Amino acid sequence: MPKRKKSDHASGSKSKEETKADTILNKISGDFLECPVCLEPLKDPKILPCIHTFCEGCLKKVVEQQGGAKDKFPCPTCRTDTVLPVGGVAWLKNNFFVQSLSDTVQAHKCLLSKEDDKMQCDNCEEEEAGHGCVVCEEFFCDECICAHRRLKRTRSHEVIGSAELKEHLITKTGTLKSKSLPICPKHDDEKMKFYCETCKHPICRDCTVLQHKNHQYGYLADTVCDVRAEIKNKLEAARQKITEHLNKASAVAMKQGELYMKTKKAADDISATAKEEIKYLTSLVKRKQTVLEERLAAITADRSRQLFSISDSVVSTLGGLSSTVDFSEKVIEHGSDFDVMNVYSDVTARLQSLLEGSTPDIPDDISHLMFELKTGQKKKFVVLGNNNDEDIQDDEMGEEKKSRAEATFRFTVDNISQLKEKKLSPAVFIRNMPWKILTRPEHKLNKKSLAFFLQCDAESDSLWSCSASAKLRLIPQKNDIQTFEKGFSHIFHRKEHIWGFPVFMPWDEVCDPEKGYIKDDKIILETHVKVDAPHGMKEIIRGNIFSEEELGKEIELKKVTNFRFTVENISKLMEKKLSYTFFIRNLPWKIVAVPETNAQPPNNKTLGVYLQCDADSNSFWSCCTSVELRLIPQKKGVQVYKQKFEHVFYGNDNKRGFPEFMKWDEVCDPEKGYNKDDKIILEASVKSSAACAMV
């Protein structure tokens, strides 16, 4: 039989079928047919409920390596838990699609790699194939094709040239869709042409009468159309979801870009503002430096004049004394009686005058002139010519110790059994403030207890506040006894500079040697104190570089603070209740709630709500404040009830608000939405200018 002519693709150019096949093959990435665990072509692929596919052997290793329960395992890709079947990994679903796809792709690649004139006979595997059977999909040589045509079973098969069969097979495999049904892994030679509705997977004929006997099942071909339609519908929704997430991803990227640009602009603004502030503060410091240098020169000149005057007086007196003494000694030693008597009156008068003259005093502090930079309270200031401050001579280490943020110190109380009044420990400085342990016997409800407090002895001519946390301890003096400890946090200020526990421990337990806290009639108290930087500690000093008066001309400070107060048992409220103290502008503020009774019936009872400033100072002070008092709803759909006012608070007018804030029956009515569990919530929004003080 003459050889067929070489087709176009054999001579160098690709046919349409090959081009189409290449396009289809390119759609199937290598990753799709590779196991994500071993990165090899999938072998006995098993599909998990999360639609990720792995080699059966790889999944077995994953299950073996995981610790804990073996009834489930996480997907190696997405970590979604998969319930392990009773039979183990082998009973997970086979991914027939991936297996068939892998076989098809391999067959497709094999066909493309064959040249038309070098194809081998599939029957004898010796001669070159020149023919092909369309039904058997095999290539034959001239001799084998004759035998194929003589056989009764195959004589009716369509025979074509090998090149035509190759193109036919390329086109067929290029669809990547296998029309043959896979063989059931449990029953040999049985194709899986049924679908079990109960178990939701394909089965064979033997499965229908064995493992799936009483299940609902039908022909796979009858079910697949509806399933394809259902999957397509879900795919459409999934594609829309993908679009939504792509849009979100674009929006996130856009927001990231905006964030970057705005961050950069904010950073540039901060840098520019900082440069302006540095320039301004530098000029302010230089102006202050000039003032201080001028003051220093004036003080130095004045004290130099004082010393020069003292020196001149001393030199003058010394000269007179020396000359008179020298003359008198010579007259006494070498003069005649006449000479002595002749100058007697003059010499004695001169000596008496000099002896009566006072010796000039040199002030001890005339040379006490120094520049000091203190940072203990985050303020820098200068001391010039300070004659009274003894602490100024502390060494550098002492100043650092005083400015520490926390410390632990002890106080041994002697003769504790005879203690009748309070005892204070020596002061320990923390944040440059003096702290002491205070203890005393306390009598409450006919029971005697040991009281234990922490006391801040800060003294200042202005308002101050300081947030501190402390642990108060009674130290055991016997082995195997635990330290007895109580802790608290508190904002110390002028009116509340002592805080602790009036009933720290029963007195009989303290004095009982068996308890282990007393020894030789002594106890040891200890406290660990952690203090935040204090506010409002203004030193009355000379030469403060950044005085509040100077900076106040340049910067107007404003602050808005909101704080709440829950009033319990509101229906039984008979007298005023005050909230905890909240500090704004270093001033202590409280919300006051009180039932008010008017003279006008019938509904004459109201809730009065006020804002009160508890400032206590030895100076005159004032503070301009805008206030909004609110009653917070505790029911959905109810509006916040609020009233506003503006007021200048000062020493004799430190409380302002509304005696008729709301009618009492409305406050207590749960239907109004402000009362829940017999509780109401009050809130104050306070906008305050900096407090002014006249020291």
C-alpha cells in the first residue's frame, strides 16, 4: 500500500486540530494535576469536602502525623476540618475527574508527540503504522490491518489512514471530556452508571444491591442534567461574588493609596508645624536667655558692689588699726615718760574708737548664685539667687531618685500593742512628691482593727492631682507565713491626699504572735507605689523659662471631657449623691444628683442635676466652662435628654446646674426609657478653659 502524503503539520506547520488542542491543553495548568503536598502528579487522587485534591498516600501521612483525635483532620491547603470515614483515607471520595483528566492530557500529549511517518503499530509493535481503526482507536501496519479486516468481530470497523486517525483522536481528546464511565473501585468490571441520592455519589450495579440496597438511586445520565443546571446557577452566583470581591479588593487598594497619601501629607504637616514650633520656641528661649543673662549680670554687679564696699571698709579699718597699733607699740617701748604722757589722750581715744567700731559681716548667701535645670515635673526652670531652699544642695543622684516613677519602702512600728494614735513613716520621694505610710488603731462597730493608709504630703500654692496605684503589705516575721496584701488605685489631690484601708486587718490577728506578723512587739508595714506624672504642681520660683503666663499669651488651651455617673436605687433617693472625682484642667469635678421639691403642686418633685467643682486652694481661682448635662436612655429609640449652660466657676460659686432637670415621675417611669433596674445614667460633657489662679 502506498504511503500517505505528509500532512501540513508534519511538514512544519500546525493543523487547526493541533492548534485547538494546544489551546485546550494550556487551560489545564500543571498545578491543577499536581498534589499540593508532594508536588508530584496526583496518584490515586482523593477529593475533600472543601474541593481540594491530594494523593491518597499524602493524606495518610497527614493523618498519621497529626496529634490528638484521629476522627478528623485539617485540609493541608485551607485548614478546613474533614471528618475521617470509618475505613480511613481509602474511603474518601475518589476524584475520577482529575484522574481521567490526567490520563486524557497524557494521551493528548503522546499523540501530539508522534510524527505521521513514524507511528508504530499498536498490535505487533514492530512495523510502522499506516492505517487506523476508528472504532478501536488503534494504529495498524499493513499486515495487521489485513488480519483486523478478516476477523468477524472487527471486519465491519471503519479503517482510515493513520494521519486521519491521529487528527481524529487529537480532536476527541482535545475536548478534555471523557465519555466513558469509570470502573467501580469496589467491584471489578462494573461501570459506575448509577447515582445514589442518599449518599450523594456515583455507584455501580453491584453497589445498588449490596451497600446501597435500600437507598434512593437512579441512572447517572438521568440525574446529570439537573445537577449541571444547579451547578451552573451556583457558578453564576459565585462569579458575581468574585466580581464583588474584586471590586472590594480594588476599593481596598484605593483606600490604601489614599491612606498612604494622607499619611504622607499628615507627616509633612507635622514636620512643617514642628519646624515652626521649634523656630518659635527657639526664639522664645533665646529671648528668655537674654533676660536671664541680663538679670544674672545685674545680680552679679549688685553683689560685687556689696563685696567691694565691705572690702573697702575692711581695708580702711585695717589700715587705721595697723598704724595706730604700730605707733602705740613704739611709743611704749622707746618713748620717754614725757612722750608717753604727751600722746596718751590721743592714742587711747583712737584705739577706743577703733575698738568700738563694728566688724563688717559678709552674708553667707552673697555667693549663692547658680543656674539649675530641673525636670522632675516635666517643667524646666531656673533658680537665681535662692537664699532659702535647702534642697537645692542635693546631689544629682538624689534628684534622680526623687523623680523616680515607683518605689517600695517599709515602716517598722514599735510597741504596736500600746499604739493609741496615728504614726507616720519618714517621707519617701516619688515623682518629686513626699509619700508616707500612715497607720493607727481603728474602732468600728465595737471592733478594733489596724488601719493602713498611703499619704501624699505635697504642699503647693496651686491645685494639683496625681494618679497612683499602691499595694499595702504587712510583712510576716515568721517562716512559711504569706505576706498580707491589699491594693488600690486612687487620684490623690488636696482634698483626698490620704487613701487606704481603715480596716486593714483585725487587731487581735495583728498582735497574735502565732499569726506570724508581730515580733518583739513590732510589725513591719510595706508599700509599693507607682505614680503617674503629677498635674498642676506649680513652683513659686524665679526665672521660670516657660511660665504659664507667658505661654498663655501664645496658646489657648481647650479641653472637652465626658464622664458618667450611675445612680442606683433612684426611686428611693432621699438625699444628694455625688459621683467620683474626674479631673479636667487639673480641677476636680463631680456630678451631683438630688431630689428637689418645689412649692407648686401637684407634680412638685423633680430630679436636680448639677456640676460641682471641688477645688480647694489657698489662692483665688476661676474657670470659664461650657457644660451639657445629659440623661442617657437605656431603651432603644429614646433620645438623650440634655440641658446646657455656661458658667464661670470660682471659690464661692463652685456648683451650677438645673434643680428641675426632669420631673421625678418621668425619671422613674421605665416606659420613658431612662430607668432600668432602678438605675439611671447621668453624663456631663465639660469644655473648660485653663484655670486662672492668683497666688
